[in-house]
Amino acid sequence: MSILQAVIEANLDNIRGSLPERRQKHDSYAFLIFAMTSLLDISINEAILSYTDGSDDGGIDAIYIDETEDNIIINIFQSKYHGKNLKLGIGKNEIDLTIAKVEEIFRGKESKRESEIMKARIEEIRDIIKSTLKMPEVRIYFVVNTYKPAESEKDRVKMLEEKDNYYVFFYDGSDILQVRDKSKQKESKIIITTYKDILYLSTDKKLGDVRGIVATISAEELINIYKSSGQDKILSRNIRYFLGNNRINRKIKETDSSDKYSKYFWFFNNGITITCDRFSFTDDALGNKKIEVANPKIINGAQTTKSLYNLYNERKLFPDKQLQDVHLLLRLYETESEELIDKITEGTNSQNPIFASDLKANHPVQLLVKQYFLEKGFYYETHRKEYIDDRKIDKANIANNERVFQAYISLYKDMPHEAKSGKSKIFEKYFDLVFDKKDKELPKQLLISFRLLTFIENKAIMHWDQWENGDAFLRHADLALVYIAGKIYPKIKDNGELLQNYILLNDIYTLEVVILRTTTQLENKIDDDYSHNKFFKSPKFKDVTQRMSKEFLTTLVDEIFAQKKEFPSTNISVLAEKLTQPIRKYYTDRFNNI
């Protein structure tokens, strides 16, 4: 076995305990979850709940949907794990099958053969498109532990990428480990050779906590920077990353490789921005500057860097491609201030969609929340991948701040429908409302929200296969269940110790499922265009639940728990049936057509 495969297996063993018990020995399943958490910065539970693999999956193993304030991102995965058989990869037929299914989904075609899980996920995608009236950004990931396919096997991929909003990525085991290493690495140093004169803010002109250089470098120098810094490791702080062979990147490559326009690239492109811990420089014999840079990170210009690198590789096959005349602008900043780096990153990327979670990582209230979680034995992430490689930490105790935020506004702000629309989007929209330094209860409430959501996610994972048998609404209901728990059992919002009572939590969950099962059945009867995803994203879900809770649900649940206390052996499922008739009467009173 190669060292690389041994490292991958060690990583899979590290997450097996967090997987559903029936799948802990499935290497292919563990590799998919490992790849998704590494590449998307999502929790293990989120990756598990995105799983679609099975009969009639159309070559798609998982679909994870996220929304920002400005964008909708559909992440689609096809995964292959070949263990120690290093001769196998992902073949052309497998690639073409996945691409064909993607085209089918987004062209609105209906398939006669689809699993229930796949149908539910496609329904969710189409609901999003219908409600937003715009095409989402579709990112397709082919991941394999061995090796990536040859260019000759990617014909259908290239045809798809010619269309807007489709981006295809190929990752082998080495790539995934490289992305995952965010890193507590040793200090790295590189030498950058600039072209002639530079603009330099010297020590006596240092502005606050930063000093900088503006210079011109060649495209080949940028490629050397990228290669000598561990390739994508130098992009690890870039909040856009590289989006594939899309229209922008094709334009960059067209300009670079043009005999007519390559010499003008400096004027057409915004250049790159690099931050570092420190730099120093000397002159060479030709009057150029040689700058020694410690721990560089490209925070703006990832697309330019990767496009030039790809063109560099193509030039090996097509020598007429032009690079020798291509120069671009470099901004190099020395600072140790994380807050200042965030500000620089935000400013240099302001024209593009960004993740608020990265830009707000050092907000004082978030840091207080982080400290509170640590005191309680939990790990609140303010930076993505913050604890991903720490094996001493129980993965179940890692709290992604955006996901915690979703649960919090569902439980305490009565916005489960908005929380459902996407964690990045909600984090951006309501950050200032929630992270108020005057709110002394916020850390405790965020932890309660996280623990309740984690319990509900774990229930979903335990019963995943049962959803094929009628309770498909539960695939969409994690945040709805958080919300309902707070409505029918308000004490849970004030007393975190109740979350250690798993008998109580299981009973609450059973009652919630009965409430939602009955409600969704009735909603389906009165709405010709009903879908579970659309219902849980609508204000109607919140309004109906709120009114029923106020009128009868909370009182009935109190009576059920009183009866359970008096007769402990009573089956909670039997008592839960007391909720169905009042819900039906509620709908009958308001909608006579039932």
C-alpha cells in the first residue's frame, strides 16, 4: 500500500465512528463523506443527509444545496473508492452517466426510474429554481482515491462547461488531502522576482499594522509562486476559490494565449493580492527585486492563478500558447492581524459573492461564543475547517457557526422557514441582528440550538432508510423540528440540562413527527402545487404551527407528558395519536374542502 492510501485509510478510520452504524465498514461510503466534508466545509451529519446513492441514482452519490444572499449553489458528487487497487479510477462511461443525469435534472426532464431520495432532492432543486427565477450555480465533483481521468475522457464535461453556471472538478486522494490541510504547517518561504521598479511602503511609512509592495510580475513567476507554495494550499484563504473552466476563466485564457493581446494582460486584469507574515527584498543584477516572503496566501486572484497554471500545462501540448509576454500586477501585504486580513480580503473581493462566515470570523461576540462552547466541551467554528484534523476532538462536538445560526433563528427567532433557505444566506442576512453584545443569553441559547439540532440530525441518520416508506417529509424537516420542539415544549429553550435527557428528547421527537406527518398530509390535499421543500420554506409553515401551538398543541403535549409521568410504561406513540384529530379539526374549520 502506498503512503498516500495509508493516510487516506487513517482519515476514513477517524470518521467511521460518526457514520451510521450499518455503514461504518463501507469504505466507499466513508470516502464519499470524507471527500464532502473536506471539499465543502460541511459537517459529517450534513454530508450524510445529502447522500443519494442507491439503485436508480443516475450516477449521483450525493447532492448538497447551499444558498448565499446572491447565489444558489448545487454541489453534486460522484465518488469512487478502489481501496488498494491503484489501477482503477473514474472511467469515461461513469463520467458521462453523471453528466447526463445532471443535464436531465436541469432541463426539467422526468425520469421513469428514480429512487425516492433522488426524487426528493430533484424536487427541492426545481422548487428553488421556480421560487428564485434564476439558474443556480451547479458544481459537479468527481472524487476518487486513486487517480484522475485523462483529458480524453472528459469530452462531455467540456461540452457542459461551455454553458454558463456549470463547473466540474476532479479530485484524487492527494488533492483531497491537500485541500483538507488548512494548516498548522511549518513556516514556508518563497522567493518572488518582480519586474524592475516597485512601489514600496517602507518601515517608516508603515500604515498601522501593515506594510506593502505593489509590483509587476510575469505570468511564469506567478506559476512558480503557485507551484512552490504547495499549489492550492496558497489559495486556502481565498474566499471564492477557483470556479472551474467558466466564462471568466476562459476569457483569461483567451487573452493570455492570444498573440495579439497577451502583452496587454497587465491592463485587462486586476492582478493578484498576497498577504504574508513578513517580507524582505534585495536587487538582482538586472535591477529586478527578489522578495523573500514568509507564509504567503493569495487572497484575491485565485481564478487568474489557476487559469494561468492550466494554460501553462496546456502549453506543454500546444507550444504556440503564449505566456512569455504576459505580466500582471502584484499587491503584497505584510501583516499579522487576522482582522486586517479579513478586511483586505473583503475589500479586494467585494465585487464577487463572498462567505460572511469567513469575514465575521473574528467578531468579538463570536469569540465570546467560542469561549463559552469550549467551557462546555464543544468546539464552535468561526473559521471553516478550524478543527477538521484534530483527532483529539470528538467530531460530534464540532459546531459549524452557520449551521448553529440556522438552528438558533429557528428556535429563538421564529424563522424556521427562512433558516431553511440556506445557511450562508441566513448568516449574511441576520448576523448583526443576532450577534448583539448586549444579549448575555446568546451563547447559552446558541449551544442549546446546536445540541437540539444535533439530536434531530442523529435521529434522521438512524432512520434514513425508513424514509422510503412514507415519511419523506423528514428529509426536509430538520429545522422545522427544531422550531416545533420550542413551541410544544418551551422549557427546552431555557434549560440546557433537558438536552441530556434522551428519553424526554425521544418523546418530544415522536410527538413532533406525528404533528408534521398529519400537517403535511393535509397541506398536500389543499395545495395542488404542494411539495415538502416548498412548504417548510414558506411562512405558512411557521404561521400554521404557531397558531396550532397557541390554540391546542402545547396544552395537549403538557397533558400527554403528565399522563406519561403518571403511567411511565405507556407507549408515547399511542399517546401521540391524541394530536391527530385536533389537527384535522383545525384544518377542517379553516378549509371546508377537506
